Amino acid sequence: MTKPIVKIGLRKNARRIPKGVIHVQASFNNTIVTVTDVRGRVVSWASAGTSGFRGTRKGTPYAAQATTLNAIRTVMDQGMQRAEVMIKGPGLGRDAALRAIRRSGMLLSFVRDVTPMPHNGCRPPKKRRV
């Protein structure tokens, strides 16, 4: 008796996602774009490193733009038309990523800045005595 052939590893099912959330994390050294559905499950992601940029070029606005287009292209093929945008971080890629999202033709319901701000956070180290 032979076992039936079962394909393993084809988990990426092309389910229709009409609305999603685009998370842009822009640090000084890198830009990471994650696209999730409304419940928060990751559908697609890209970073400046996976988009082919290395070293200091990962933090540039152009790298952020290319990264954003890479992340959005796959979800637009799955039928996403509306999106919310959450932008986090102080990096140079913030504006470039948002411009790339606007130019992609996706309808944006809102754009929110979710950069964490300390309410006077950690105590600084004591002053140096030289």
C-alpha cells in the first residue's frame, strides 16, 4: 500500500484581502515594511536588506521607496485595495515610504504616527568625572 503524495510547504495561500494595515518602521539604518490583515496576521514584508541594499545605503529614502513597493506589490496581487498606514521611527525613509504608498494607487483610510515616546523614561547615566 503506497502513501498518497502530499505537498508540504505550500502554506502561502492566495486568499483575498480587501483591507489591510501597512506598518513602516524607519530607523536610521534600515526601513522595514510589514503588511498585515486587519487582525494583525502578517501577509507580506520587506526590508531594505531583502530589497538588495547593503551597508549605509539601507537607510536612504530610495531604499525605503523600493522596499515599500516590494512589500505592497504582492498584496495588491491578492486584491488589497484599502489600507491603513502606521509609521514608526525617526528615519529618513518615513516620507519616502509614504510617498511610495500614495503613488501605488492604494486607498488610504488613515496615516498614523506610532513612534514610541518616553514619558521621561529611563534615568540617564551619572555624569563623568574626569
